[in-house]
Amino acid sequence: MAAHQADARRMLDDRGYSGTLIRGQNPALLFEKAVRDRITESYYWKEQCFGLNAATLCDRAVDLTFIGGTYGVSQKPTPFLCLAFKMLQLTPGKEIVQTYLNWGSEIFDRSEENDHGLDPMGEETEDDGLERQKKIRSEFKYLRALAAFYIRLAWEPVDIFKTLEPLLEDRCRLRQRRRDGVDLLTMDEFIDRLLTRDRICATSLWKLPDRGVLQDLDMLDEYTSPLREELEELDRADNGDRQGEKSDVEEQRRSTSANYDDESRHRDGHANGLSISDRSDDDDND
């Protein structure tokens, strides 16, 4: 245990650190000093993060039941934050992090191959396959969230956008531990916050360049929202309603104008009739 603590403290000492750098600095310095101190002094870090490597860290991440930064009056670090700090200590390669991110999908693909032909009816229905995929991906959702958080901390902007944007279609529900309670959010909400906010999970994130700038530099393709078709249908429906309202207004205007013309002609005819009768009366008087 003492050796583990000494190793953690040595990582925080710039004078003796000679490991992998992230954007030219010690990865541990991506967390604020107060948060680092709370993590290294927490029970979870001392007990559950001891001796973890890139493989055994997955077991801890799968056992997570919520995400978050610090909680409670004493602002204890969550296991999620401790594991994120451990990943910064390990600095796994991109292939390993991609494996974390796609873990559920790979297992589902292998299980499909193994179960092929075992169904009594000869094939598995599409609904059953979707349910199995949702169940498997739900089991590893906190591992994906941890990998996404690490990617936002450690990777370059282009890689961050390319890797995290596909998760905007993920609707898995997550629990987030806050200082005074627990909230529910979906994976796409968490990813959107990672891409748009500068602070999340008690961690100050380095500011991402605007996506439009990267598109202008031809470093990223234009993003197509998965809701694009639905939004276009809503726009068409709104335009149709507006056209219908405009036609109703125009018809009402035409009707009002016609009524006004009829009344004008009626008044003019009545006035002409009065003038003719006046002339006839004058003639009779003469």
C-alpha cells in the first residue's frame, strides 16, 4: 500500500516524472490539485485502484453504478473520477481506449456468430437481436462513459470529434452523482456536455476549438445530425401550416375586400337613387 501511495505521489512530482506527456505536461496535472489530493487520499483509490492495469481496469469500470465528480459535504471523489485519474496514470494507447468505447458492440457481434443456427426456428428475430444488443451495451455503458471522458481529457480536437460524435446516437441512461443527490441523464447528453462545456465531473476541461473552424480547415467533414430527417419533416410541416395560414388570411382579405366593394356599390347606388329623386322633386316644384 505504501509503495502504491509513493508511486502515485511520484507521478504528481514533475521533477521525477518521465512518463508519457499529454499536450506537453504531466497527465495528472489535468486534474486540479484539490481534486488530486482528494483522490489519492480516498479509500476507493487506495483499495480498488491498487495495481490496476489497462485490462483489469475494465472490471472496475463495469462495476460502476454512476458517473460524477465529487459528492457530499466533504466532496468525496466518485469511483468514476478515481478510475479516470488512474487512466491518466496509465495513459493507455488509442487502440485500448477504442476497445473500451466499443466493448459492448464487439461482444454482441461475437455472440451473434456463436449463436447462429441455434434458434429452434432457424433464425433470430430482429426484435430479439435488438433487445440483446441493448442489454449487452447497457452492461458496459459506464465503461464507455469513462473512455469518452478520458478521450475528452487526453486526445486532440479532431480525434475527439470523430470518436465521440457517433455516441450522440446512444440513448443509454446514466446516473450522475452530484453534491446533493443523483440525477438521470442519457449517454448522448453526457457526450454533448463533453463537447460543449468547459467543466464537468469536477474537472476543468481544456477548451475545444470551434467545430466550424476545423471544418473550414478541411480537418473535419460537415456533421450530419441523426435527427436531420425528422427536423426536415418538422420544417416542412411548419412551412405547410404557414402556407395554409397565409392562404386563409389571403382568402379572408379577398372576402373582406369583396364585401367592402359590395357595400360601396350599394352606397353609391343608394346615393344615385336619392340624387335622381331629388332632381324629379325639383322638376315637379318648377
